Amino acid sequence: MRTLVDLVDTQVRALDRLAKRQERSRAAVIREAVDAYLDRHGLADGDEAFGLWGRDVDGLAYQERARSEW
């Protein structure tokens, strides 16, 4: 998804220097910064909306295991 963000010239120049030093695109550097910000505030990956069993358990297997306890 594309997002329009207004940055001041000093921010753009700093991002360009960092991107060049890391041999990456400016967009990649910005995406990494957004990921770090979201992680720092506990909002990374949207895990809170996925479900109680987590990502590494099949939903049907979880349901069958829970029902077998009845």
C-alpha cells in the first residue's frame, strides 16, 4: 500500500544517506522504521487479532483437541 507522508528536507537527506550506506531503498528504510515503531508500541504483526491459538497451530487441530476433552 502506498502512503503519502510529508517529511522535512533534513529527514529526507538523512534517510537518503542511511539508505545509501545500507545499500537499500529509502522505502525499505522507512518500512523498517515503521516496523520498529509499531513493535516498540506493541502493535507489530497484528497478532492480537489472529486468534487465541497463535499462528503455529492449525485451527481445526486446535478445535478437535479441545472437543476431545469433553
